[in-house]
Amino acid sequence: MSGVSLQTDPANALERNTRLTARVRQPEKRLSEELRTTVWTESRLRAPADLDQLQRRITELERQLVDL
């Protein structure tokens, strides 16, 4: 093996690894979004309203704890 080959092989492997990682992340992202939608649909929660209401309740309970 030449010195040039020893330098380019790791660089090529790194580029290939970067490309493969990007390719794997695309379907992972789509799957995650699909699962999130399915969970919200099946749980019958209204995401924005319910989350806002829960956050307000948490804040209220935290204030009550401080007052104790």
C-alpha cells in the first residue's frame, strides 16, 4: 500500500459512513413521525390543547408546593 492509499482510504470510508448515516436517518425520521401521529390518534388526545392544559396544571401544582 502506498502512502496516498493509506490517507485516502480512511477519508473515503468517512465520506461513505456520512452518506449511509444520512440515508438511515431519513426512514427513521419518517417512522418516528408516523408513530407519533398514530399514538396521538389512538390515544384520542388533542396534542396542542391537552399539552397546554397539562403545562398549566403542572405550573399550578408547582406553585402550590412552593406555598406549602
